[in-house]
Amino acid sequence: MAVRPPEHDVDDSGLSVGPPQTYAAGIPGVVQSLRHSGRQMGARRTLLTLLKVNQKDGFDCPGCAWPEGDSRHAAEFCENGAKAVAEEATLRRVTPDFFAAHSVAELAERSDYWLGQQGRLTHPMYLAPGAEHYRPVSWEETFDIIAGELAELDSPDEASFYTSGRTGNEAAFVYQLLVRALGTNNLPDCSNLCHESSGAALTETIGIGKGSVSLEDLHASDLIFVVGQNPGTNHPRMLSALERAKRAGARIVTVNPLPEAGLLRFKNPQKPSGVIGRGTQLTDEFAQIRLGGDLALFRALNRLLLLAEEETPGTVLDHSFITEHTHGFADFSADVRATDWPDVLEATGLEREQIERIHRMVLGSERIVVCWAMGLTQHKHSVPMIREIVNFLLLRGNIGRPGAGVCPVRGHSNVQGDRTMGIYEKPSEEFLDALGKEFGFAPPRAHGYDVVDTIRAMRDGRVKVFFALGGNFASATPDTAATEAALRRTALTVQVSTKLNRSHTVTGRRALILPTLGRTEADMQAAGPQFVTVEDSMSAVHASTGTLPPASPHLRSEVAIVCGLAERALAGRAGGPQVPWRELAGDYTLIRDRIARVVPGFGDFDRRVRRPGGFVLPHGPRDERSFPTATGKANFTVNRLEGLRVPEGRLILQTVRSHDQYNTTIYGLDDRYRGIRGGRRVVLVHPDDLAALGLDDADHVDLVGEYGDGETRVAPDFRVVAYPTARGCCAAYFPETNVLVPLDSTADISNTPTSKSVIVRLRPRRDERA
Ligand SMILES: Nc1nc2c(c(=O)[nH]1)N[C@H]1C(S)=C(S)[C@@H](COP(=O)(O)OP(=O)(O)OC[C@H]3O[C@@H](n4cnc5c(=O)[nH]c(N)nc54)[C@H](O)[C@@H]3O)O[C@H]1N2
Ligand SMILES: Nc1nc2c(c(=O)[nH]1)N[C@H]1C(S)=C(S)[C@@H](COP(=O)(O)OP(=O)(O)OC[C@H]3O[C@@H](n4cnc5c(=O)[nH]c(N)nc54)[C@H](O)[C@@H]3O)O[C@H]1N2
Ligand SMILES: [Mo]
């Protein structure tokens, strides 16, 4: 089924392609961030706002989840953080007049880019059954409508409650409490699309689904792997940490099908030498791997370590660590010995010499950190892939000591905190026990729906109310046509949002838009000005205080919205929790006091988080090499190689972010580092693959997905770009390519859509016209 691109409002005619850049940031980065912000906010507001980003008395950057560190620069933000802030602090507004002028059907034809450009939402809006336009409503009416629909359900499991990872801890905590008070664990979140595979692999192997390193560990490491990650675009401040590690003598191995600019050379915009100089060469060894080849690479490295140990016993492996702290070594080592070079070379596309070179770097390194992001988590075999990385680190005791460990680099600025607060469709018994005890009720025990299961349930009529605390569900999820049809089957869709997006146009029979405060904005409640708290990628929890006047006087904070709805929807229900919703909404300190009693590691929360810089949560493996797994030890695992079968004439497509987007929010049409300007419908393919397929650079093709369900999915009209990616692989941007990701193609165990391995055929447009 072909999905027509809602792109007629994007002027792609200026699309131009130049050579990819070989370094990141420096002067262009600084200039870009000021230029973009100035357009949205004006010069003075720009400067005052940007000076508050990531300062101890300011707000947490709504960009990524990279930590801040102790010594902060006056400008502790990056080009893309500045764009995220400008996007939120924009002076443009989407008012009731806007909705009167544009029907929902008309808005549904618009691109995510155009919708996002319209500005901040100002009023609660309601789309009545059969209506063509949203109309303004009061907050009380919105709560009545939602409570009414919830009361109609045959079971609380017929509602599902999504969260995107910008929601602060306080709102996340009261939200999961409301959802469990309603009687369901249907709490899908963006993690399900993102780092779920990391959480699953790490929980099984080390007992906690979070990274084990701090910034100091990165600085002190002597070998850092950056696998499946594009920090120059998505975590720019990570480059400063890599640069610092590098200066202290670390070496960096980059594993990626694409030569990403930021990882090659970095010009630090916060240092005079970086702004004008040549910058730091970051990567020592670039392994240009085939998509999905990482399990084979780490298996090969593990086999080489075992062989080296056989040659010089007692010098390679950390035997005392393995004996004292791990389980399953014998089974693992027996299995890894069976690894064959031909399989490894085919799966990775790498040369044997290079893998052996990396192996020698490993042997020469005392302290190793492995960092990764979406390049590892969005494949069918993501969980075994990440487990194999844990095997690799365990062999030499590279966990729970300075300078070493696992570093899954999170995406959304509080995605990790939301999970800590209980946003999880599979909550632990301990968490539910503590929640029930604190609030005097019996939380539901049955596991709920994640994102993919929520879509299936809406499709099948088993979920009738869909509520989203942030995010853009319709655009961020796979299989756009199927997902949109599923959303349209529901009775009610509710979006708590800062900005207009596609999810407001793909609605149930009725729909609501609840406009909310962003991170940058002052949050005034009954007890006075409030701050919220967030947790970064390295388990540091700190406060975030907005300062700008709210975009509209009608906005409510996420906490106020959740508590207001809870009061209304739970009124008169017997057996529910005892919660003073109104008081909690008036004073977030009271919420933090409850969190302190329910969530481990949050003792004395409110006082500790007020200290400048906040505090770091306990982490057994990192702090004391204690591994809270089923065996009580760190687990070695057996992970078999299962290659992706790619039929003749097909390529594996990965769907990635451009430099000018934040997930589904499109800031602009350039991808500067990759040399793409003025358009997004491009597919990057190796020149030799193009030749083999009989295609040329600048040809136009349709991307045709042929998944085993007999259905053909088509993303029409992409310009081919000859690009130095790994052979057999190609890349294009999401959300445009989400139409190609089949709903049922998900990672084993984590159920994450396989957004980085979609098998496609490039169908020339000239055939179409012929
Ligand atoms: N400016 C900006 N910042 C962001 C975001 C944004 O959209 N814009 N999004 C945020 C979010 S939610 C997240 S999760 C992160 C995402 O951060 P990233 O994971 O860096 O984002 P992607 O663009 O998906 O890039 C995936 C990278 O992995 C590589 N890759 C793909 N498949 C494979 C593979 O099989 N093996 C290996 N070794 N590499 C592979 C790709 O070539 C690419 O470099 O960024 C966060 N920060
Ligand atoms: N094909 C493909 N699909 C992917 C990915 C991929 O790599 N490839 N990556 C996946 C990943 S890693 C992720 S994390 C998901 C992201 O999925 P989501 O988190 O659902 O999507 P976002 O685009 O981040 O959401 C943007 C919207 O959030 C709202 N918003 C912004 N700030 C706030 C706030 O402070 N409060 C509230 N309530 N709303 C706010 C705005 O209305 C904005 O339109 O996408 C996933 N989808
Ligand atoms: Mo993400």
C-alpha cells in the first residue's frame, strides 16, 4: 500500500547534495544555533534563554539526555540543544482562530515540518464526533469528556496511556499512579521504540537496565567504543567528553555503517582553539560495519580474547572477577569457540585484519567503555547483540571499576527518569507493592501493552481510549498506514502537547488537545513557583526550573493536568488509592515526598535534589559490583549468530535522524554534516551498489518494502545519493520512512520495531512513468 507523502507544503525543489563534512561543530555550529534561535525567538530572548540552559539554577535542556558534569561552561548547550529550546520558546502561536481556519482534514495533509512551524498551542481544544474543526473547551470539560469515556469502558485495559520522554519525574509519578488507580498497566512509552533492547539485555545480564558509567569514567577510560550512534548530531556534548578522554590518552573505536562527521574530527565550539583550529581527530579505528553486524563483531572479539588467554594463560581474562562475580562462563566460552571467520566477515562486512587490530587495542587497554544508541537497539537481534557486548566487558572485568563499563546513551531528556518513576508496562512486583502500600490500594498486577501491542489492540478494537502525555505517536511509530487506521478506530484520542503535530490530526471518534507548559517556562502553582526533576543518561537526578513566561495563560503543567484528570476520573470510585491530588498539584514537594517513600534510591529526595547539581542514584554493578540478577551474579549469555537474509537485488534500509530534526520535529531541511541541503526525501546508497542495481546518483526511486506478510509498503519518490555507507546497506530519514517499518517486525524480547533493518527494493521512478 502506497502512502502519499504529506509533503506538498515542503519545497524540495532546492534539494542539493554536496560532499559529507569530515568534522563537526566549530564556527558553523555556533552560527547555526544563534541563527535558528533568533528566527524563532528574537535576539534578546534568545540570549537570555540560552544562558539558562543546563545551568544549576536553570532548566534542563529538552534536547538529549547527555549529562552536564560539574564544571559548567557559561554556554552549556550545543547547536541542537539551542534548536530544541528555540522550538519550544518560539513566539509563534496556534490559537483557536487557527483551528477555525484549518479543518482537521486539511491539517492531516500537512507535513510534520509545516505543523511544527505553526508554533505553540494556546488553548484546550475539542474535536466533537463528526466535527471538521477543533473548537476551544474549558479544562473542566476536557476532564469530563475523558472521565466519561473511561467510565464507558468494559475494562480499564481498554485504555492505553503513552508517555514521551520529556515528562519530568513528578508528572510521570502521578501519571502512573492515576493509570494504576484506574486499574491497568497499559503504560507504553517512547522507550519501547528506543532503548528497550538495552534495558532488556542489561537487566538480564547485570541486573539493572541502566548504564554503569559516569562522565568521569569516560574521561578516565583508555579505550572507548562508540557503536551505532551519531553523537555529532544527536548528543553533541558527548563529543567534548570524548575529546577530553582523547587528550588524556584514550583511543576510540567507532563502529558504524556511516562515516559520521562528528566522530571523525571535532572542533570544540566552547574552546577558542576549537572554533578556529583544526580540531581533534577522535576516531582511531573506524569499523564500517554492515547493518546488524555488531553481534558478529563482538563475538569475534570475544573469541580472540579466549584464544589469547589460551596462548598466554592468566594474562588476558580477569579470572578473579569471573569467578567471584559472574555466572555462565563455561557455557558461553564453549559456544563462542565455535565462531567461524567466514560467518563473521559476511555478517560484518569487515576485514579480518581490522578486527584483529581492534583486538590488539583491547589487549592493550586496562579500562574499556562501550557506548551505543539506536544503531544497536532497533534490530531483530538487538537484545542478544547487547548481551554479547556485556560478555565482552565481563571477560576483562570491565564493569564496576573506574574508567570502564556499559554506556547506553539515552535519547529524550528524561526517558530514563520516567521509567524509574514507574512508567512501564511490565512493572516489578516490588514497585507495585511499595506503591500499593504508600497509597492504600491494590495496583493491577497483569502486565500491560507496550507501544506495538497498543497499536495492535487499537486495530482490533481492544483499546478504545488512547491518551498521550507528550510525543507524536502517529508519526514516531512504525507502519504509518496501519497505525493511523488503528488510532482512527478508537472512541477518544487525547494529546497533552506543547506544539501542533500529526497526532492531533489522526484522531479517534472524538479528540482532545491539552496544551501544556514546556521545560523553559515558569510553573506557578498554589504553593508558589515550582521546579521539576529529571534523570540523565548516567543516573544523575537534578532540578529543572523554567523561567520564561508561559506561551499562554491557559496552559497547565503536566502535573496539574494529570492531577486534575485524576480527581475527576476517580471521583466516587470505591477501593481506589488515597491521594490528595489537589494538594500534590499545588506543591510538587509533596509529590517528591511520596516518590521518596516508593522508589528506591530517592530517600530524602526533595532536600537532596535542591543541592546544586542534584545527586546520583545508586547502581549496584557500578558502585559495589553487586548484580541483582536472577543468579545474583553478572550473567554470561550465549548469543548465536543469525544473519539477516537479504534477497538478491535488495538492500537493508536504516531509518535515521538528520541534523535538522528532533525525532518527529523537523527544524529545517538540511543535514549539514552529510552534505544534504534543502530536502529530506533522499536515500543514501553505496556507489558500487548503485552500479549493481543499474542506478545513478540523482535518480529518483520509490522505496518498496516486502515483508513476509504479503503486503507491499511503498514510500514514494526519493532522490538517490551516492554515499560512502557500508555495502548492501542504505539510509533514509524517519518519520518519512516509517511507512516501511512493518508493525510485526520487532526485536526479539524487547518488541522494539526494527527501524534499522528494513529490507527494501529501490524501484526506479522511470518504470513508474513508463
Ligand atoms: N538533535 C537531535 N538530538 C537527538 C534526537 C534527535 O532527533 N535530534 N533524538 C534523541 C533520541 S530520542 C535518541 S534515541 C537519540 C538517538 O541517537 P542516535 O542513535 O545517534 O540516532 P540515529 O539517527 O537513529 O542514529 C543511529 C546511528 O547508528 C548507526 N547505525 C545504524 N544501524 C547500525 C548497526 O546495525 N550497527 C552499527 N554499529 N551502527 C548502526 C547509524 O549509521 C547512525 O549513525 O538521540 C537523541 N538526541
Ligand atoms: N523509523 C524510526 N522511527 C523511530 C525512530 C527511528 O530511529 N526510526 N526512533 C524512535 C525513538 S528513539 C523515539 S524516542 C521515538 C520518539 O517518539 P515521541 O517521543 O513520541 O516523538 P517526539 O517527536 O519526540 O515528540 C514530539 C512532540 O512532543 C511534544 N512535546 C515536546 N515537548 C513537550 C513537553 O515538554 N511536554 C509535552 N507534553 N509534550 C511535549 C510536542 O507536541 C512535539 O510535537 O521515535 C521513534 N521512532
Ligand atoms: Mo529515543
